[in-house]
Amino acid sequence: MVGKRRQLVSIVTREEEPDSQMEYFYDVPGSMPGTLRIPADALPPVIGLIDYNEQKAVRLQIERPEECLPYLDSDSVSWVDVKGLGSEDVLQRVGRVFELHPLVLEDVVNVPQRPKVEEYEDQLLIITRMVTPKKSGNSFHQEQVSLILGKHYLLTVQEEPEFDCFGAVRDRIRTGRGSIRERGADYLAYAVLDSIIDGFFPVLEIYGEDIEELEDAVVESPTHQTLERIHVLKRELLMLRRAIWPMRDAINALIRDGNPLISEEVRIYLRDCYDHTVQVLDMVETYRELASSLMDVYLSSVSNKMNEIMKVLTVISTIFIPLTFVAGIYGMNFDPEKSPYNMPELDWYWGYPLCLALMLGIALALVYYFKRKGWFENFSTVKSRD
């Protein structure tokens, strides 16, 4: 069943940003191929099995990987789901049960790998990224999901038992809805891939709402916290892009190149997966452009806010400049008794009230002039949405 590696479909993006937080796994220079490196915080594996045909479906919790062997030799479809990478012994035994090539087991265990497709003699390896919304906040959880497709079985390996988006597929198998129990393991692999890709849409919906909130925030009240939210948004959208871009190319390779394990009918269904990946990628690119434009709007809003402050200060200064001039003149100590030209107003009976009235008149005249010029209009105010 193992055989030698027959084809490697390499997925390379045209625009790879190096500043993303999601770094792919790389081998230590000089290490032996097939070496497994278990993450320190990996959880113990939990193995579930669903064996079904057109008449019935059986769901079991497996304690030892060897318990799967009787189901793999039958004509029914067996779905073995391994959740967790915390035991090298269990994973090695899974590899022996399914006769996995050492490089397949390496790609499955040493996470994260780039989404890709690799063909072997009797198996097909598909590496994908699954995202699920977090219960709190606007972020998401992501993990690697590996699919190993055989003639009558599908082996899926997830990083953690907690996060999953395959509930709808399990329910369809349990209740017999649709045609999934009438088809083979290749259709099951399509259904799992479709669930993974559809899981991007709830996450993108959250980011769409977050972008709308940020649009209002950067216009009405831009703060340093708003700037931090924009940076986090751009970084997380970049992580989504790095997850979905190679998946699009991998699914396209399944459709274009074909494989004996995937029937022509299922290849037609895979076109729908490809359309969904393109739609997700378009949404991610659109949101990234909106996030970049939010940064420009933020800078413009901060600049406008600063201009408003400077305008208010300028108006106040302009009003008080002539008043300070008048007060400065009459604050000079010239003795009117020495000369009739030395501030004769100091001897007037109503001199002080007249000086105050003059200063008030100048201030009111300037206020009226500025109002006619429109200086008191707040040009940065934007009406809220309906």
C-alpha cells in the first residue's frame, strides 16, 4: 500500500509576506527525514471512528489504533478522526495501521505545514488549515487538519480535540440525509474539505462587522486603541490569506491533475470547493484593502482633529490680540500732567468703562466676522449612519 512517492504538488504563493505570525514548520538542518517533533503543549490523541454504508452507520470511540483494522478491510466507508498530537507512540501506531509513508506521518505531526496535496501509490495526502471563531473577542483559532484518503477510508488528524467544524458532516452520516452514505470515501473527503472551507465564512463575517465598527471609530473618535485594533486586524487578515491562498491551489490541483482515488463525479463537486475558496480569498483581499484604507482614514481624521484644535486656538488668539494691544497701551505709565498728549483718557470720568466697551466691541466684531467667514463650522463632523 505504501509504495514510493509518485508526485509532489508544490504550492507557492506569488506574494508571500514575511511578517505574519504564522510561521510554517521547518526541519532542523541535518535531521533525518521522517523525524517526528511533537509540540510541547500538544494534547493526548482522541480517536473516533465512523463506519457506514447505505443501510447503517456505526460511531465508536477507539482506545487503540489497532481496533480500526477490521473496519479498514470491509467494503463500507470508514472515517477515522484523530484529535490531538500529544503521543508519539499512538501516532506511530496509527501510521503502522494505515501503512503511512514516514514522510506522510512527518507532515501530519510536524505542524504547521503549508496547505498542499501529495500523491502516493495508494493514498492521497491533503494538508489544510481549519479556522473557527473564538468564543470571546473578534479573533479566531486555527489549526492544521490532515486528510489521508484511501480506497475505502478517510483518516483525518487534527491538532486539538476542542475545535471542530465537522459536526454537520457527522450528522448527515448519522441521519442519512443527502447522499453521503451512498457514496465512497472520496465524497467524504470532499464533504470534510467543504466544511473546512465554509468555516472561513463565519470568521470573515465577524471581521466584516469589526471593520464597520472601525470605520465609525476612525472618523468620529480616533484614538491610539483604534490604531492598535487596525494593526491587529491587518495581521489576522494576513494570517487568513496565508491559510486560504495555498488551499485554493491545492484544490485546483485535485481537479486539474486527477487521481484514481477521486472519481470524476467527486471532481465535479470539488469545483464547488474551489469556487468557495476563491470567494473566501476575494473577501479576505477586500477586507485587507479596507483595513489599509482605514489606516489612511485614521491619519486623515487625526490630522483633521488637530486642524480643529489649531483653528480654535487661532480664533481665540486672534480675538485676544487686539484686546491685549489695547490693554498694553493703557498699561503704560505716562503722566498726563506732564503733557496733554500723555494719555488724556486717564483723566476722563468714563474712561475705564469706555475702554472696556471698546475691547468688548472689538471682540464681538471679530466673532461676527469669523462667523460670517465660516470659521466656527466643524467641518470634521460626519453624520452617523442610518
